[in-house]
Amino acid sequence: MDRKLNVAFLWHMHQPLYKDPATGEYTLPWVLFHATKDYYDMAAILDEFPQVHQTFNLVPCLIEQINEYASGKAKDKYRRISSVKAAELSSEDKAFMLQYFFQANWDNMIKPIPRYWDLLKKRGISNDRDEAFSVMRWFSEQDFLDLQVLFNLIWIDPLIRQNDKYLTFLYSKGANFTEDEKAKLLDKQTEIAGMVLAKYAELRDKGIIEVSTTPYYHPILPLLCDSDSAKEAMPGATLPKARFQHPEDALAQIRRGVELYQKTFGEKPLGMWPSEGSVSMDMIPLVAGEGVNWIATDEEILSNSLKRPVRRDSLGNCYDPFIYKPYVVESGGKSINIIFRDHVLSDLIGFDYAKMDANHAASDFVGRLNHIHGMLEEPQEHLVSIILDGENAWEHFRNDGRDFLAALYSKLAHHTKLKCVTVISTRKKREKIETLFPGSWISHNFRIWIGHVEDNTAWDFIKDARDALVEYEAAMKDTPEYELVKDAITEAWEEIYTSEGSDWFWWYGEEHSSMSDEDFDSLFRRHIKRVYVLISMEPPEALEFPISSEIKIYRPPVEPTAFINPVIDGQVTNYFEWLSSGRLERTYFGSAMHKEIQGGLIDSISYGFSKDAIFFRFDYLPELGEYKKPWNATISFTQPKHVRVSIEVEGTGAKATLHEKAPDKDKWVEKAALDIASENVVELSIPFSSLGVGRGEEIRLFININGNERGVERWPVKGYLLFAVPTDDFEQQDWIV
């Protein structure tokens, strides 16, 4: 009897729709760059390991964009600027390049090319727009040409580069590129994009992989069906002013996803990854009704559905076989199969193994699978599901993850106890789930997408625009003018479906941030505004203002209660020294990634005031102990005047320098060295006179921390911190802001 444990990898490939509805230009380049670096090679590596059957999920609006890039018709700002001859770049183009053409993992993608690393060092760590204009004078025409080439070149997978003589030549050359060489490189990008979907179809036809789909624009289906579904996992959440309850939109997104899949691969999909693993009882009959056989989500949904905890040992190994089974759930007279991912195994690949030797990481992973096999009486009747993002982790791995995946697949290909399978091929015993807990694969709730003031504002904008469209369509339906406006109504519905995508909400709220927050905010509002334009209505004035502007300013969760006057010696000299200080906590401010403990350096930042100065104390994460490696930080004050404090720390050595923005705003001018010390903690003192602030006035600031191998952090993740300088009678007032 075959007693092999079934192992199902599901790699989720997803990018939001980046196209500006007004210009047709893509605002960001990530569909193309992930097509050339991740989408093709993640599938193509299985040519070497055909026994390692896997499932890939392709989001329909991603397929749409890949097709446009493959046709050569797609336009995006990054590609447009890359195409401009270096001699003809405008100052705005050059500043844009200096800001954004270093968006890559510095250690694994930029440092290996000496010329690229030199260009980054010449620019400096900051990608501030003003600084980009300031340092521009030091960059030659050849510098900008090389930057154009290198930025596009490093976003091509190493294996593709190695197998292409021209790309190998460019990578080896490394510098002093020509315009002709650049043009040929950009053509290569289009060529690679054209190979992606054909490779998935080829491997699918060979039976090596299964390809699944997602609702078209990657919406959170339970929230489309009923926004109140968020209440079960988030009973205290504040929801949008108007309940959003439109299962017909959810069905339209599902149907359109299925239709594009059928057009692309010749038949309907058997599986669907519901966006962000988001499930509820309401969406089950909609998905099942379109012929979908299976869906998937996270183990925490199963745990809450069955009201059984998932128990693990100190190494993360699961005690409980119940998560390693396929299930079935029935709702509204329809049933569908459902699997649940092992959260720890999935996150080990996504977040942890990049820090390890590739072979060691692969051995650890297979060892964990062997452990699961050993605890099961009938391993052949069980399924371990490993489900994660298939594109974003690899730049953090050496050699773009190739070494790790090759080591892992080599160990799995002919394993005596493990068998890699597609999801649809696992026709094992299925137990029934009576009620499916509503939530996503992130913390088994919908907090990322609803409940925050920014998220709720976005939902209200969609609801108002949708109501206006429905009213307009009903009014025009039986009039002679209907044929004249029918196409515009169809386009307006397209904008509604686009705006329902999950990605807009991902960047709203406090959980996530990127260099492109403003792009996402602006693009979302343009989609909503276009609904009104298409139905001949004036868009609401509120759509002219960034949604995030309402909460750009954050007050710390713990504020000072009395004056302090710490000794700046890098130690907590006594218990009372910082007792009355305020504190910024990592939980609230530190992490820009979703996973709460994702690398990082600083655990908390204490701050407080004397009558003459502001003090900061940086505490390391507890697991780092006495941290001796170099790191740096910048405290940027934006009110009452622009001041920047640069901090450099290595072990017990530390220095801090204060700079002011010159009157012409073209450069920063060094003004003073500051009192700083480093030992168990880092302590810093900044005189109020240097900041130009008086008693009772407000200070606005943000802090960037570059921990090198520990990653980059921004406190807060977006926006500014607001401190109020105490008055002389601060302590007498028992001052609380």
C-alpha cells in the first residue's frame, strides 16, 4: 500500500490592476518585473522536477496585464523613463529614477553588481525627492544610462539571464552600457512576458501542475456579500456608514474570473483561491454554483469553525492531524471541497528560510513533513497544504530562491514517504464542516480591509458611486437614449468592480505601507471618479482629497507624564530615569511588513522632555541581546521647521548630527553634533533651540531606521508622529494630551 503523505503546494500569483483609467498607463511596473523575475521561472523549474506536482493560482486581472505587456502595448512610467535616451532625460525624470530605480533587495540584487552598488552609495540611503534633486548634479549621463539598464536587468530571473547569451553578456559587462544595449534589453522583457502564460499552459497540459483562479479583481468576497460578516471575528469594529450587501457583485467577479480562465486555458477552472483566503457561508453557493470544485484558506479558519485549537510544540510542529484533511462545506444547497494551509510551514518559506543556508532550510522543511507523516496512522489519507505568495519572497533569498527551491524539490522528487500533488488530485476522505467561520488567511478576520477610518471611507465611496450608477441605469433603461449610454454604463460597472479589489484596502489603514501609497490612493479615487463621469454626474468634491489625509498624524500610545533629565550614557542608569517618558511601541509603529516580527531591530522608542531638550531612547528587540552590528537612523522633523538628525551606531560607538534644510531647499546643511551614547540602549538629546520650537508648540516627525541585514523600518509606517512640547507648568497640570 502507498503510505505516502500528500503534500500540496499552492503558489498564489497576484498583482492589482495598476492601469490608470484616464491615461491607460500603468502607474507601477510590478506586473512586468515579476513576470520577468518570478512568474516564468517558478513554473519552469518544474521541467527539472516533473514529479513535484504543484498548484499555481493566477489572478485574472494579473493575466489581463501580463497579456498586455506580452503584446508590447502596455505602457508604464518606469518603462517610459527607461526608454528615454539618457542625454534627453528631464530633471523630473532623473529625480524619479534616483527615488525609485533602486527598488530592489539591496543585498541580493544590487550589491552583487559593483556599478549598481556604487550608484546607490552615490545617491545615499534616502529616497527623498528633494534630496534626489540635490544629488542629481553628481550623476553623469552614463550614470543615468547605467541605472536605466541595471534596474531593468536585475528584475530578470538569474536562471533566465544565465540561459540567454545576451542577458549574460549584459550582466557580465555590468557598466558603461549603450543606448542600443538598453533598447534590446527592454525588448527582452516583452519577450519573457510573452513566455509566461504559455509555460503554465504547457505544464498544465502535461499534468505537472494545476492552475486555479480567483475572483476577477481580487475582491474580498465575504465583504461584497455582506460587510457585516466582519462582525463575527471583529465584534467591536466600527464598520462603514452604509452596509455593503451585494452578492450579485461577488457573483459577477467570480463569473468573470472563470470566463477569463476558460479563454486562457481552454476549460473552466476546478479550483479557486478566494482572495486573501477570505471565506464565509454566504460566498459558498456563489463559487460552487460556477462549477468550482475546491477552495482553500488558513488553518485558523478551520480552528474557529470547529472550535478546536491548533496545538504546536516549541518548534512549531503541529500536534493535531485534523488540519491535514480535506473537508467539505455546504451552504444554500451547494457544497464545495475546502483545504486549510499549515500556517507555520507556509510562513517558514515566505518569511524565514531566506535567512538560512538553502540546503539547511530545505532539510528543515522536509524534516517537518516527515514529522507529520510519523504522527499519522493513515498518512496516505491526509493532505498537508502549503499556501503562500509565489512572487514577493524570492528577492530576499540568495539567487532569487533558485538554490532553495532546487534543494527542496530534489529532496521531494523521489521521497519514500512524501508525494507532491495538485489540489484537485487529492480525492481523499472528506469530513463535513457545518459552519464556516468568516475570515481571511490573516488573523482569521477582515481587519486589513475594513474597520479602519481609511478603509471605511473607501467602502463608503464605492457604495455611493454604485448607488448612483444603479439609479442612473434604472432611469435610462426604458428611454430612447439608453442605446447611446449603454457602453458608458458597462464601463462604469467595470470601474465599480475594479474599485472592489482588495489591494486598495491593503494600503489604507495602519497595517501596511510602501513607497507607492500615494499612487494607490490616487488610482483608487480616479476609478471612483470615472464612474460619475461616465454617467454624466459631477464627482463628489471629497474625491479630490487623499483618503489617508484624515489620519496622517499619530499620537503615541504612551505619552510623557513629567519632565525627565536622563544621563546620556547608553544605559538605563536607574529605574526612575525614563519612568515618566512617552513610548512608541513596535506593535503600533514599527513594522511595515504584514508579519508582526519580520526581522527588525528596534523594539520600542522612548521619548521625553526637559525644559530645554527632547530625549530619545532606542531599545533593541529582546532576542538581539547586546547588538554590536552597525545600523543608522534618521529622525526627520517637519514642523515647526525642517530639521534632520542623522544617527550612526556600531556597538558602543555612536554619533548624531543635526542638519537643517537650506533656504533654497536644495540641500541639507550640517549644523551641530548632538549628545548621543550607545551601550545596552541608544540615548540621544536634542536641544529645543535646534528645532526652533517653543513651549506648548507642536513637533511633527517620523523616524527611518536602517538595520542593514535586519531590514528597514519606518516609525510610524506612514504619516507623522505628533509631539506637544510641554509648558513650564507641565507637571503641575498633570499634563495629558
